[in-house]
Amino acid sequence: MTSSLKRQLSGETRDSDEKRLQVAVDVGENEYSSVAVLVSLIPGKEGKYIVKGKPTTKIGRSRACDIALAEPDISTLHCELCVLTVTIDGYQRRLVNIVDRSRNGTFVNGNRLVKRDYILRNGDRVVLGRSCSFLFKYLADNEEEHPISASSVPTQGENNSDQFKKPTLSSQDVVRRPLSAQRPTFLDRFIVGKELGSGHYAIVKEATDKDSGDIVAVKIFHPQRNDDQKKTKQFREETKILMSIQHRNIVKLIDRFVEPVSKAQIQTYLVLEKVSDGELFDRIVRKTKLRQEETNAIFTQILNGLRYLHAKNIIHRDIKPENILLSIRKRQHTEEQQRGPWDDDEIDITIKIADFGLAKFIGEMQFTNTLCGTPSYVAPEVLKKTGYTSKVDLWSAGVLLYVCLCGFPPFSEQLSPPSMKEQILQGKVAFYSPYWDNVDDSCLHLISNLLVVNPAFRYDVQQTMNHPWFSDNSYLARSPALMSRQAIDESRIPKTYSELSSLQ
Ligand code: ADP
Ligand code: MG
């Protein structure tokens, strides 16, 4: 600790006021309670500026500013701090929005705000111009009831006095009490770690719960426009339903946070159970295709999860190998008994379905358009945009089953003509020789009953689970194939996932 900071904390007076931070304060400022502090990181100018709950705090070189900074690279009015009272997940909270007004720039964590606003978070580093940098921190709810550390707060108006003001309790503090049920923000509760994956709308990272030490996954959505209160409310209600979901084959949604990042934008965080052993997609890529017994065991678990979701009227809508995660129990001893048809070094695999139920939040149109953009797994009725039911998941499950067993998708541009979209709309599926020669007829029968264009005639989840492929293990004692395996010119066979990924 520098000597000047020590002096300030002990309330000692200093010989010179030259380096003292200057704060000009509006008349009546004491009526406002404190919301946050800017801790000065300016060399030789240690101290804190209090951000009061008044609508706007002006920072700049002008003496008329609430926080006056003398440095030459600071604009007359450099930036404004606007206190917003927002409702986050039903709790009221006061947040500070920083708006740039400068010539030389206002930077938050190294990023320049170009005449833009940004809602500050605990620990943000705010740099004004080149010379003035600060650490931003919200005050804890009741912190104000105690004098702020004897205080390192520079005084108002009493110009050359070195007395540090003790915050006064005003009538505002009493009014503020209902706000005390403030909910911690996402970053108050979690430390964000390495990236686990990313998709169309979000990036998924590891995070540690600061209280429990639990490791979780957090899905951080790209910032969205905050123009629709109704949508936010709907999101809260829908995620509440998703949070009630409890099934071993479905990734658990632990919590969610919707927080403003600027006046116009919000950021959503979904806190999820972390699933450690990657996507089914990577397993297919690594092995080129999966053994029939293994596929059967994986598919059984996917159906268990889907049956649970469909019973609760939740449609996944984006079943594909990237959204199927694996939790693998590795073998520790040679004598350990395997619990399924897994690889030698694996004792058991639990399948977890990820990434569901948020279509409404993302926006029905946008979500459907994204699905239709790469339609490999999309049911014909989704492409036609004529309405859909839970049967869309069974179509996608049929595509997934096909991919697992041969390593390439049933519908693709490589198989054109007709185009991939047309193949889907016509339900044009074929089992090519030699790729399907060793797959049991009963499995081909099942796939043929999933990839049915008319959803009314397509199997539902229970019919799928009742299919003989799950009870009759005839594929283990192979019988001659009865269903036709179509011959095909090799060059038309789509690239397998592993070939595709080696090309990338
Ligand atoms: P998107 O909607 O953007 O596709 P996902 O929820 O599918 O987002 O997540 C993207 C990727 O992040 C997944 O494919 C997976 O690799 C990884 N991921 C998602 N959720 C988890 C989780 N709970 N645990 C571990 N990794 C995850
Ligand atoms: Mg996904």
C-alpha cells in the first residue's frame, strides 16, 4: 500500500493537496445514496470517487462536472455515468451505464466505446483518454450504512480541506431498502474459464461457482436487443419450466441470468450441468462410424430423454450429433465389469441431450431459418413451414441413427439430383451397399419408419422404443439381409464426417 493511500485510509491530513482528487458535487448530492465507486489507478492519485444514485454523473475537465479531472487529454465532458434501476429476474437493481462523450476515448477493459453506452460490471477497468484509469465496483447493499473506510473518498467542495467526507445517511437510504433483495449478477457468482464449445447463438464456457466450487458449463448468448419486455418475461417463464426438468439423459439447466450490457442490449447466461466427454459428433468423426450395438445403446438413451421431454410437451427441434453430449466412465482396473457395448477402456457412457427448448426465446423465425440453413437433420414439415409437432424430433433421430451407422448423412447435396431439400421433402432415402450390408434388416426397418415424410405415419417415441431392434438382438447373430441395399457409384457417396473434418 502506498503511503498516501495509508494516510487517506487513516484519515490523516496531507501536507499538499496538489495530488488530491478533485470532485465537484452538485448541490443536494447528499440526497442521493451511493451506488458504486471508481477506484483511481492513476499513479500518485490513489483514492475513490463515489458514484451517487443521481440520474447522471458527469466526468470531465470542466469544473462543472461532478467528477472533475485536470489531465489535458480529458475532454471538457468526457463521459457520463447514468444510474438505471432495472429489474433483473424479478429483482430491482441499480446499474451504472457509461456513455462516452469524449474526443480521446473512453475504454472499458481495453475496448473503446465509440459514442456507445455500456453497463458497467464489477471489476471493469475504465480508462479515460490515456491518463486516467479506474477500477469500477458496485457498493454492497448495506455498505453505505458504515462509513466507507474512514474514507478514501475525496471530499467535495471544501476545496483545500483534507478532511474526507463520511457518507451521510439520507432519507433515500430508507427508500432504498426494498432494493436490498438484490440478486447477485452472473459474474458475482461465477468465475468463467475455458471455452467448451460454440454454436449459432452462443458460446459455451466452463465456470466455477465461487461459493460451492462446483464446475458448471455456462452458455453465454450473443448480446440481444432489449426491445421486448414481453419476450424477457416469456423467457423467464420458459426457462423456469426447463429448470424443473430432471432426467439423467438431459443436460440439467441449473440457473439463468438475463443482464443488461447496455441500454439497448441484454446478455443471457444459462448455467448448465457440465458434461465432460465431448459431443457424439466427435465420436463419429473419430471412429468414422459406430458399431451397431454401440449405436443401439446410445440411441436407447436418446429415446429415453426424448420420451421424457415429449411427455412434458417439450419439443427439442435440433436433434443432431453436435447436441448429444457424452459422459464417459473410464476403466480404472482391468477386472471392472463393463455396463454396455462400449470400447475396452470405457466402463459406461451416459448420453445427455443438450441445447433445447429455446426456439421461442431466440425468435421463432430466426430459429427456423437457422435450422433450414443446413437442413441435414430437419424434418420436411419444418422446411415447408407448415407447422410441426414432436414428431420432428423423431425424423431428426432417424437421420442421426443413419449417420451413426454409416458415417454420412442420408440427405446431402452430393446425392443430388434432386437437391438436398428436395430429397428431404420426398423422403428419398437409400441404404447403399456395401455400407449397409452388415447392418441388421430390423434397423433398416426402423430408420425407414422414422424418415417418413408425413408425420402422421412417422413413428412416435414410444413406437420407436417398442421396435424389435431394441429387444431382438438378432443383429448380433447375423442373418442374411432381406431388405434391399442399393448399389451406388462410389463417387456419389457423401464424404464421411471424418473425411470432411480432415479436409477442413
Ligand atoms: P448452440 O445453441 O449455440 O448450438 P449448444 O448448447 O449446442 O449451443 O452448445 C454449443 C457446444 O458447446 C456444444 O455442441 C458442446 O460442444 C458445448 N456444450 C454445450 N453445453 C455443454 C455442457 N453442458 N457441458 C459441456 N459442453 C457443452
Ligand atoms: Mg448446439
